[in-house]
Amino acid sequence: MKKIIKKIFSPLKALLSLFYPSLCVGCGDALMQNEKFLCVDCLLNLPKTNYHRHDAADNPAVDRFAGKIPVQQAVSYLYYSKEGLGQKVVAAIKYHGDTALGAWMGGYLARELAASAFFAGVDFIIPVPLHPQKLKKRGYNQAEIVARGISEVAHIPLETQNLYRERANTTQTKKSSFERWQNTLGIFNVHDPQLFENKCVILFDDVLTTGATLEACAHALLQCKNIRLRILTLAVTA
């Protein structure tokens, strides 16, 4: 039955694409038939940091948490700059509802990082949670969407219930580093610390800016005995 439906709708889909082509998230050009979300040029020009190739002692992402929280390793996949390709990808996922792009980027990221040791020995991937009010308003958690794509490719369980946000906080967008830190104090907690006891976990968020939100999450997770923490983000600001 599925094959019959596919035979019927495939020509229709091809015809519709002539009049309503999918557009590249990066440059806005129409995508070719074998392209998905990003054209070949934009895909080849993704502003990758290659932090996963750095040792922890020489890693700018790790440096952002130095003296604040103990992390085994930290990786941010793309550079995030104003009007840059990294920003366009994040904005499409976070603000324009492109959840399919989010899952695809998670898988794309995971396939590249799989060649490194970043996923070795990891028990859970934990996306930074949204407060229920914000989740209801937005309809999805962008960090969870991307993390799910990573989980499926890396074959690491996704854990979305144990770490939670106790209270909503105001947007971080226009706050200074100190204000971001103040704004996230004590807003996260863990339901069952034993679930993460003696485990290695990846804490995932969409963008690493000052690290205040990730730091606040980490403090909650560090209640769990002998937890080992790695941090991963889709992008990082300059």
C-alpha cells in the first residue's frame, strides 16, 4: 500500500516543487532535487569550529567554563555571528519552527563528531529544558529537537524528564554576562539524582553565549554523585 501511495504522490510532489520549490536556509536559493535544507554551497561553507578536534586543554568552549564548573569536554559545532550562516540555521530552528531542520542538523553534527571520542562512554544526552509555559507558547523545545537527531545517530538515550526548570526566567537576549548569570540562578533542578549517579552525560543547548544557562543546569546536575559532564551546543557566539 505504501509503495502504491508513493508512486501516486511522487510525481505530484515533483510537479509542485516546480512551482513551490524548497529554499535553502542559508542563501534563499531554490534547492535542487538532491539537496535538503541547505544547498551544496552553503553546506560546504558551514562555519564549523572543529572544536571536537581540540584537546580539552586547548578548546575555547571548555575555556568558557574554566573555574566555574568541571567539564570533561565541550564542543560547539558552528560559529554564530550576526547575519552569518550559523545564525540563520539556529534562527530557522528556534524562531521559525523548522523542527525538521533541527533534527537533520542534529544528525549531521553527530555523524561528524562520531569520528572523535566525544560520544565515547556517554550514558545520556540531556537537552536544556524549557519552562512549561514557554514550551506551551513555542510548541517545542529547540534544544530537544536537535538533541533527538543527535541521539538517533549516536545511539545514546535522550533524557528529557529528570532535569527540569523550576521557574521561568526572562529572556537572555539583551542581557550582559552578569545579568545572564543572575537571571539563571537556581532555576534548574533534578527530580531523581540517582538516575545520573556514576553516569557520563552530555548537556546540550542550541547556542553557547556566556554559558550562564548551561552553568545553571550543570550546578543542578552536579548534585548527582560522581556524574561526569560534557557540554555540546549547535553554535557558539564569538
